[in-house]
Amino acid sequence: MRTFLKWSLVAGTTFAVDFFTFYVLVNASNQIVLSNISAFLFSTTVNYLLHKYWTFGNQTTHPNNLVRYSIYLSTNLILSSFTLTLFCIFTESEAQGKFINSVVWLPINFFVMKMYAFNSKNPNKSTNF
């Protein structure tokens, strides 16, 4: 439960960084996908560092974590940009579309990060949700 609470705090912080960056960029450029990609890259850098050193306590340098995280985020960026575009078409504003998209991806992100991106090499390690 402690890991999930830490993850939730980092997720909230990441959401705020992502949403604010997206909002500023989309209002400045009116480019939904480009604004989403830029906000995504910035917020995921913050997200990775906070999760690696605080949430999952993985203080050691392990290249597989970064590789796994990068693979997941590359896939997530493509899929979430697609779903964001759809939500923006069917909602009244880009902000509403971004919010709905973030809520949809929230549980997916937790489980993929917990079980794949930041999973230790030791399969016997308990998963402290």
C-alpha cells in the first residue's frame, strides 16, 4: 500500500506538470499532438526520476530499468496521443480531452511501471502494493 501511495503522489505531480505544460503549449501553438509530445517528454523525465529514486527505491543504476521505461513510454506516447486526439474531437476542449485521457491511462501506467519498468530482476521479491 505504501508503494501505491508514493506512486499516487508522483502520478499527481506528473499529471500537474504534464497538464500545465500541455495547456501552455497548446494555447501558444494550437498543435494538439506536438504539444502533447512535448509535455509528455518533459513530465516523463520528472516521473522517471521520482519513481526511480523515491517510489520504487531503486537507487542502483540498472540499465534495464531505463530501457524498459523507454520502451513502455514510446508505446504509451503513440497510443495516448491517438486516444487524446479522439477525446479532443468528442469533448468541448483540449483540456477536457487531456484530463479524460490521463484518467484512462492512470491504472494502466501504474501496473506497467510496477510490474515491468521498475520490476527487479529477482522474481521472488514481493510486490508491495
